[in-house]
Amino acid sequence: QVQLVESGGGLVQPGGSLRLSCSASEYIFGINTMAWYRLTPGKERVLVAAIAKSGNTNYTDSVKGRFTISGDNARNTVYLQMNSLKPEDTGVYYCNIVAHGINYWGKGTLVAVSS
């Protein structure tokens, strides 16, 4: 079974940067979208950023101008460059890949922004 593995999370001070990576354990054919979601205690899961097969991207308003999503379909890898981090960016970030109507999820990586 395909597994997605995230890395790159950690503790960072406000204003700092982190780069999240997500790779699939096996090649996934027919990827439609790759995305990052964030889950914060007491809140619903939020779509942070997504990139379509076409290369089109979309971001939740709170991260526009600070976060950049990129993907490598050939390597089944998706990245999230996070700059100018704020405490409200804190949460567990999950990688998601959709292919042929199937949702693949990682187990999450914790991002904590605090001084």
C-alpha cells in the first residue's frame, strides 16, 4: 500500500522558515493534485496549499505571499516552502495526493512557531 512520508517540520521562531517535503513510497500513476493540509487542536482541517497537474496553485488566504507549494510528479514529491512563519501557522501538516479519485495521506509533521 502506498505511503506518504512527510519531513521538515519542527520548532521555529516567528519570522523563520521551514521547508516541508512529502514523498510516496511507491510510484503513483495519474496524479491530479498534491496538497498540504493543517490540523490545529480545536479547529477543522484547513487546506493550506494545493498544486494541480496543470501546475496551477491555490493557497488559503492566510499564507498567500509567504508559502509556496511545488511538486515533482515524476518523483511523486511535493514541497511546501514556508517563510515569515507566524504563531498561527502552528499545527500538524499533512500531505495529500489525489490520483484517480483515491486520496493518499501522510501521517503528518508538526510545525510549531513560537518564541
